[in-house]
Amino acid sequence: MPPTARQKDPARAALIATAHRSRITLVLGAGLSRGAGVPTWGELVGTLWREVFGARALPPVERVPLAYPQALEMLARELGDSGFEKALRRALYARFERSSATALRTSTSSLASVTRALLRDHALQTPHIARVVTFNVDDLLEQSLGSLAGSALVSKPIVRASQHPRGDGSAVSVYHLHGFLPQSSRARWHTHAADALVFTDAQYWASIATPASFPNRVMQFALHDSHCVFIGCSMTDLNVARWLSVHASEVAADKASQFAARPEPSQKATRAATQRALARHTWVRTRGGDRDGDASSDFLSDWLATRGVQSVTLTDWDALDALLREAFPDRPAARTRAR
């Protein structure tokens, strides 16, 4: 995006200004790993389905909206817990090749761009990225951070309620809300979280059934104490929609109660105050390659705005690096003190 276009994009300017002065949570989805060879949600389900059920037809997701988690539940029942975990890990990393530090320094892939932004921010005396929240079960981000920083200790995956971030801030905290399957099955046993996977239909509903569950607490706290920047997320995930809606409902109810104490409460003033309190988050998306893709993304952007999420639209994912360099520069003098 040329400089003149950037200047005319208020959502982009707001994101950069916010990143310079406030606490940020990077919320990462499957789009971050796709360029590194990790399959999409549909590719993963299709591969496993063919391996287990052969020619048996898998219904199109547009006809059965929950087809993917329901298919994964059928696969998990067929394979058993151990077999399902092994099949998932094999399918996730079948085409993945770890990038060298040299490649990560120059690549314009989403994964490399986010890795560099995290390390630039982490090196500052007052970092602005409070945490990373990811829905990916792979460890590509941790591998990339370790390769570029020269030490695996620069990041700490947090995958269950009994694990906590390092108190000294020496590592980037990476919260895996849908479980964790590192590439190496020989990784330390306590770093795995196959028991915390949120892949199948039953696992999704189980995560909803417990309001104070680990994923619910982490995401609701992130929405409250920081500005969430969603990257590589389709924003169609059932849990994401629920978290945003629950948060928006709570803020709206709180503002209505607050303004009810005024002598002459105004619905217009209440709505405006509610929207100001909600408008803290950003979805980084690209312009679709066809009209239907654009229409779907535009519809989502309009709906997300009602939940306090503004959209920054990039021409393509190669443009992400420029955005992150503006938002998270490596010059401390370019940053405003955190509030």
C-alpha cells in the first residue's frame, strides 16, 4: 500500500497509534502457518478423512456448517485418543520445512513478519505486546522465534491453567487456546496438550460449557486488559464470535447501568459511550480475490464493528510486514510510553 493510501486509512493509523502507546495482544490464526506448509482447516480434515474413511463422502461445509468439527469427532472416535493425536501431528507437519534464521530475516511471509515484530518489541525496555494468543496447535511460532533469536527460551508456550508466564518478562508468552502439538513427539512431555485440543464438535461444546475454563478466561481477559490484533484469523470461528459477543454484551449492560444514574439518561449518549468502550480491537485482513470473497469479508467487517473490532485491509499478506514495522518499530524513541 503506497504512503498516500496508508494516510487515508483511519483504521490503519489508529492501529499504529494504539500499538505505540498501549498493551497489545496478538491473536493469531491458521493463516499465519499456511505459508509454511501447514494445511488449512479444510485440507486437514479432508486429508484425515480420506486416510480413515477412504471414498466415503465428506459433506461440503457450506451445506453442513459444523461439518469439520463433526467430521473430526467421527475421526477421533474411529482412531482413539492416541491414534487421533498421531494422525493430527503427521498431517500438520507433513509439508512443513523449518526456516533458517537467514530466511526469517528477509522473508515477507506472515509467520516471519510476526516473528520479527515480536522480537523487535521484546527487545524494548517497555514492550507493548503483552501476550500472544493463538488458535494454532502447531509450534511454528516458537520454532521461528527460537531460530531468529538463537534461543528457544525467548518464548514460553502456555497451554493449560497450571502454567504461567515468566514473571521477569524474559520470554514471549504464547497462549495456545486450542491445545498444543509440537512438531517433535520427543519434546518434553509436559509441553504437549493433546488433552486440551479444541478440534471436534464435542470439544467445542465442552469449552463453552465451562464459563471459567482456561481458554475463556485468557481470551476474555485479553479483550479487557489490552487491544487485540487478529492476524491470520478468518473470524468465523464459533468461539471467537462467542467471546466477542459476550464481551460486547457485558460492556453494553455496564454502560446502560452507568448512564441510568444520570438525571436525564440519553439512549444516544449511552450507545456512543458503549461504542467508544468497545472499539479497541483490530482485524487485519486482505482484499479477497473475487467478489464473493470481498462480500464475505466486508460483511464480517461490518458485523465485527458492532463488536468493537475495526478492520485494516491489506492488498495482500506481503504488505503485513510494512504494517508491523510501523506498529512495532525497533527504535525505542519512536514509541510512546505505555499507558
